[in-house]
Amino acid sequence: MTSPLTTPATAPSAVRWTPRLWGTLLVLCAAMFLDALDVSMVGVALPSIGADLGLSTSTLQWIVSGYILGYGGLLLLGGRTADLLGRRQVFLVALGVFALASLLGGLVDSGPLLIASRFIKGLSAAFTAPAGLSIITTTFPEGPLRNRALSIYTTCAATGFSMGLVLSGLLTEASWRLTMLLPAPIALIALLAGWKLLPRTAREKDHDGYDIPGALVGTASMLLLVFTVVQAPEAGWGSARTLLSFLAVAALLTVFVLIERRSPGPLVRLGVLRSGTQVRAQLGAMFFFGSYIGFQFLATLYMQSLLGWSAMETALAFLPAGALVALSATKMGAIVDRFGTQRLIPLGFGLMVVGYALFLRVDLAPVYAAVVLPSMLLIGAACALVFPSLNIQATNGVEDREQGMVSGLLNTSVQVGGAIFLAVVTAVVTAHAPENATPQAVLDSYRPGLVVVTGIAVAGLLITVTGLRRRRPQQSVVVAKSTSREAERVSVRD
């Protein structure tokens, strides 16, 4: 399938950054920006929501978990739907649903309705995320153009998250409802611009039917997995409920694999995971986001609960990491072209390990510039290197008709990794919670969690560093470098 912005007769290096191409990228970036903005703004607003609507702590948790459940549970379905029904159509419809759910969330006066709106927003994001990423990978030809586009695109997630922290501190002072309503007009503007600018894509007509059994079982397994992990810290990891849920997840995943192996048009073509490069990208995404979300959780508790910093002060403490990612956006494409994702991803994980390890030095009276800031800068540099590189590595060498599937798989790895490892970190901290909750004792209970976070990043480093070993070239694809460079051949399998 080709985009009207590129034709088979047009060499990839001949494509130029026209205003329309920039407009397409900005629309897609807006959706990614909204996803991250929405998550970070809600976290800071939870205390105000609970006080206004009279919600318990366990109910408040579902304002966050409802979004994760919808997002993580339906990403596989969202990615394949974009391939089969048309990426532009799926993206625009889902973005419209996101705008309506944002409006609903800002107007309701009921906890269950607010949770429902959050689930619907997560569901819509499960369709916009893989559709948006696959629009980029099918519009921008593989090589420098795509690398630059993906670098800018993935940077919007960090920028949205950082801005969300700051904006939520300002908006919550007026009303928590503003944090829910803000995404609605942005999504509406992006929807109107996307209707005009996004390249039209036809439905895939030569597919082998719709994998309805795979869609039902795959979605059910992801929903149950995310639900079980989110509830495990409260129900108990060793409880009968949690163990039976994990057993049911294993059974559903086994059935899903059997269905996909026999389906003529599978929801997820399992053969794509025969590539070592693809597997490293998927696992790297799980460990990368899982370690970061665990770190952010503990660092936020440390700053607000122990140091007594306000939400705004905490947001500003995290801001250098997001700012570093944003400033590197236009440069990362060239860096990837020069050094390759196989080198940059382990390097980024290495920086992240050092950043987490340095944060272990924190005490009850830290000097921000000497203790906290170095960690934030190292983590920001790691995010700038790893996140764009993972997206590039996962989508390179994949046929256009499967870009949505791979995009959905990558986003699923991110969300499931975040849910699982955050639950693990939470369980470790809870297990070390002191009976005598003095500030020092509480800080000491955080340290094992920080050690686990560092260990998760080390595991990601060990997994991704295997890509540095000398590989035997097998299946190859041509990667366009520029008009002045010859096309080079890179292996897409170990």
C-alpha cells in the first residue's frame, strides 16, 4: 500500500519535507502528545478528585487503572484493525472518541462515570497509537526520513508527559475538571487538521479474512493480564484470586497462540517474532518503560511525601529530563543514521542504569543540583536515545501491510511492561513498609524498590546488548540513506 505522498517510482531519498508532510506529522504528534499529557495530568489531580467526589483510595486507583486497562488490553486489536480497515479512518474515528470521552470526564459528578470515561479514553488511545505510528512508517520511507520523523514523534510523548505535570499543578489549583477537559479541544483541532492532511489509505482487500476468534481471545487475555497485575498488590500476589487469574491468562494466551498458528489471517503473525532484532525491540520496550514508570512512582512519593514538595515543585524536578528529550528531537534521526539502533539502545540503557544508581544516594535533605539533577539528566538522555530507537528498530524491515500489527505489538509491550513492573516495585516497597513510619524508615523502605528499578534496567541492558554481537547476514532490506549515499543493506534477522 502506498501513500499519495510517495509513489513506487519515487526514490525514498527524493521525498522532501513539504508543508503537507510536516502537517501530517504534527497531527500524529498531537495524538501522541495527548496520550502522555492525559496520563501525567490525572496523577497529580487525584487528591482533588477524591475530595470533590468523595471517592476512596481504591476507587481513585481505577481512574488511572481504567485508562491502562483499556489501552493495554486492546492495542493488539487496534493495530490490526488499522491495517485491515484503513489507518486514516481508524485514527480519526478513535481521535473523535477520545475528544468526546475527555469532555464527558470533565462534566460527570460520579466516580463510576469518571472511571468509564477513562476506560473509553484508553480504548481510543489503543487505536490511535498503533494507527498513528503505522501512518508514519508507511508515509515516510525507511531510512533517514523515517528516522527523523519517528524521533520527533516519540519525543512528543516525553514532552507531553513533562508538560502534563506542570499544567496539572496549575489547572488543579482552579479545578480538577480542567485537567480532564483540556485534551478535548486539542483532540478536536487535531481531528479537523487530520481530516484535511492525513494521507488517504484504502482498506486491505487481499487479506485472508478477519481473525475474530484471535481478536476475542487476544483481547480477553490482555485485559485479564493488565487487570490481574493492577489488582495484585491489593489482592495479594499469593492470593488464590491472583494465582487463578494468572493461570487463566496463561490458558488464554496458549489458546491465542494456537489460534494464530492456524488462522489464515492472524491478528498477530507469530513469524514476525522469529527476528532477534524484533524480539529485542519488544523486550527492550517492556524493560525500558517498566523501569521508568517504577522510578517515577518512587521519586514522586519521595519528593512529595517525604520532602514535602508541592506538585509543581515535583513537576519542575522532573522537567530537565523531559526538556532534554524535547531538545534532542530534531537531532536523533541523524544520530540513529550514523550509529544505528543496535548501539544506541544499549547505550541508553547504560545511562539509565547509572541514573537510577545515582538516585540511591538521596537522603532527607538532598541538594537538588548535586543529587537529583544528575539522575534526571542521565535518565533524560537515556529516554532520548532509547525510545525513538526502539520504534525504529521494531518497524524497520516490516511490510506496509503489517506495520499496524507491529506498532500495536510494540505499544502492548510498553503498556504491559509498565503495568507489570510497577506492580512489582509497589509490592517490594509494601513488603518493606516500616511499622514505625518515621521519615528515615519510610525512605529506607523505598530503597529496595529503587534497587529493583535499577535491576530492571540492567536486565534491559543485558537483553539489548546481545544485538551488538557480530551477526550473520540473512534476510536483508534496502535502507535509503540519502541522494549522495549508496543504499546499504542491513540485516533484519540474527
